[in-house]
Amino acid sequence: MQLKIMKMDPKRRDVILNAALKEFSMKGFDGASTNVIAKEAGISKGLMFHYINSKMDLFLFLYDYCTDKINKEYLDAMNFNEKDIFERLRKSYILQIELLQQHPWIFDFIKITDSTNSDGINKKLEERVSEKLSRCHEEMFEIVDETKFREGLNLERCKQLIFWANVGFTNQILENIRNSEITDLDYDKILADLDGYLTELEEIFYK
């Protein structure tokens, strides 16, 4: 779905998209307010609807836009042939951070689009299910080089613990991004912290 908003200056467009992503992520489709989105974006509601047509169109456009972004700039860029789980995670973090710097609410938005109270929205979302997104967790944690792990460990439990650590660090990154100006974000510090955590995990689980 293409809307007039794609013809706007990219920086101005991102302000509107991020305001909408935040509102939908926090309140879902049914609870989200276009008044709040317009106010957050710093434009009039009338001007916003000139570019987006309707709340439903904006929601579905965002779904298409976000899945396309995640597929092209995250999943397609991942090297799942890399079998070292920590090298794979590091690449995953770097790609996610680059996406989050542009759209801090992008992953939260994708998570809340599972269902709404609108049959019309739900039907259209069913037609848009992304197989790539649904396979992401499986590909990230299933096929790894198990020979690097210390002997005697339960590998499935190890991968679950690593996954939980991954979720915790991702949430921390999100919190830092949302509480800071994007231009003030210390990218090098985030990567240094990431490398520190991954090194600690390697020492725990690897030989």
C-alpha cells in the first residue's frame, strides 16, 4: 500500500511515522488516537489525513512499511550460515540498532499487530503474514555450532538462557534510545557494552 506520505521529505515523514508507531505500539489499533499522532508529529489532523487517508490505511501502511524494512534491512542482511551463536547475535544487534535509530518503535509495532477488535483489520493482516518474521527466532537459535559449548551442558536450556539475555539487552537498548535524542546516542558505547556481555556469555557457555 502506497500513501501520499511517501512523497514527503524523509525526515518529516519519519517524524509522523514514528509518532504513529509509538501510539499504535502503546495502545494498539483500537485504542490509538489520530489526534495524539498528529499532535506528537507537530502537524494538524487535517494535514495528516491529507497524507494518510484514514487510521486503518495508516495502520496497514505501517505494517507493510515495517515488515519490508525488517525483511530487507535486518533478516536479509543476517548471515544465518554463521553457526557461532554469539557472532550471529552480534550481527543481529548491530542491524537492529541501525533500524531502531530510525524507528525506535518498529519491533514493538510488529508485536502488537497479532489481533485487533476490527474484523476488517484482522482479515487484511492475515493476508500479510510474514513467513520471514515468524521464522526469525528459529533461525537465530536452532542451527548453531554445538561443538563450541562446554561438555555436559543442556544445549536447549543454554540457548533459552542466551535468548533471555538477548531479550534483556535488547530492552535495555530500546530504553536508552527512547530516553535519548537519537543524535546523542553513544553507538560506540552500546557496541562496547554488547561485546562485553557477549564475551561474558561465551565464557559461561563455551569451552
